[in-house]
Amino acid sequence: MKKTVVVALGGNSFISDETHQSVPDQYRAAERACGEIVSLLRDPELRLVVTHGNGPQVGFILRRSELAAPTMHQVPLDSCVADTQGALGYQLELALRNALRRAGLARSPAALVTLVLVDPDDPAFRNPTKPIGSFLAREKAEEHRRNDGWAIVEDAGRGWRRVVASPDPKAILDIDAVKTLLDAGFVVVAAGGGGIAVVQEPNGDISGASAVVDKDLASSLLARQLGAEVLVITTGVEKVCLDFGTPKQRTLDTITVADAKRHMAEGHFKPGSMLPKVQAVVEFLEGGGREAIITDQEHLAAALAGRGGTRITP
């Protein structure tokens, strides 16, 4: 029987370190990620959707916009997400096409710009908390607050940053297109950066929202809407850890949803790091998924074969 798997690539899939951030550097990183992905596709019964992060790339676009002002117009946040979806989707499709050809596999990838519906009444719009873009002096940040309506915060003593809403995803609007491509045998790249956040107006129209959607939560929703059996989330470590970064640190091989909820309640996972990944996994499994895996990119294939990563079951 065919099995549908959603693989959510972490932010390190395109930016390996601070000295390798150019577009060619990002493509080489995408090639490395796709080398792992193609090894999964040797299974002809596997239906695969790939999602990815875009945080650094959105920051790059916003920084260019800041440097170009006032000569050029500001780029709205929904357009920033759309731009990065297109650019990173292109890089992944290109890398996948080349890797599939080299491996002698008769599969084709397709990258899909993906809209994700959010609730305009989500509390996140009243309390923006997601830092984006570059660090600014307080005076410059205050100027943006006055002139552009930015919400700003001081970030850990490193400067001031813009913060935006990060509402929960409610629906993948392009889900039928993803299903059609999967049914036709494509490897689908979708919901990049959590998808482009949109809201439905009172008259029924859809419009862009000044928000970013968490990539892992969107990937979990996508997997549920597809009826996928497996969700894999890659991150910077091979396995989920308790007491991470302390002398008592210990890794987890296999846990249940109940275990994951207990560890979250005990504060083992940090917001903006492991917490949203574990939350995404719990939502996926409680929504009908069979198993989820959290691991690093290098152990992706091994983890799917049962030889690595942290496996979470209902």
C-alpha cells in the first residue's frame, strides 16, 4: 500500500552557518538536503510532501527593503513569504530534479505556492511576538513604529526588532492541488515557511495578512488534511532531549503523546525551538497520524527506517 509522508525541513536546510548565506550557498545546502530526501524515494510506494522554513530569507528581504528606503517601497510581509516560497521552492525543485536523475529514479518534483488560512480574530494579532528582520537601534525602530505601524521589542540586549503575529493555521487552501499532484506521482514541495498567511474578509474575499505561520504547525495541519501516515520534522539535533544543555541532558528514543504532553508541561522544550515541533507532532497524532519522527537532516533516512531519531506514537 502507498504511504504518504510529510517531511518538514528545518531552517538549517538552507543556511549552514553565518559565513554561508549567499544564494549559491543556500542552493548547495538544498542539494545536501535533497540527497537525503531522494534516498527515501527509492521506495516506489512512498508519496512525499516536503515543507521548509524560510525565516532567514524573509529577514534578508526585509533588510534589503530597509536599506533601499526611501528610494524603494516597503515589501508587505505576505509578499515576503510568497517571494521566499517561490525562490526556495525553485531551489528545492532544481536540486530534487538533479538528484532524482542521478539516482535513476523516474519521479518529478513540483513546487507549489501555498496559501494558509488564519483567523483574523486570533489573539496573536493583538499580541505580536514573532521577531523578524534585522536588529535595529532604538531610534530607527521607533521611527518604523511611528511611520509604518510596526510592533517592536528589545531582543535579549542585542537591539530592537520588529515583531509580527504568528497565528495558528486553520486550513491549507491549496490542499486539493497538493492531493492532485501526489495522485499524479509528483514529489510535492508545499507550505514553505508555514505558508502565506491569509484571512477571509466579511464579503468572502481572501486577502494577505501581516503575519507568519509557524512552519511546523502548518506542516502538521497539511499532514492531517492529507491523511498522511507519517510526519517527520528535521531540526539541529538527532534526537529530542530532556534537560537540554545541562549535565542531566538525556535523549529520547521513543515516546507517546502522553509522554510528550508531560514533558511540555514540565518545561523541557523552549518556545521557538523544540516546543513548536513537539506541539506539531502531538496535533498530528491526535488528528489521526500513525507516527511522527523528530531528527536531524543527516539521520532522516535512517530514522524513517527505524534506526534513529525520536519516534512519537499515539
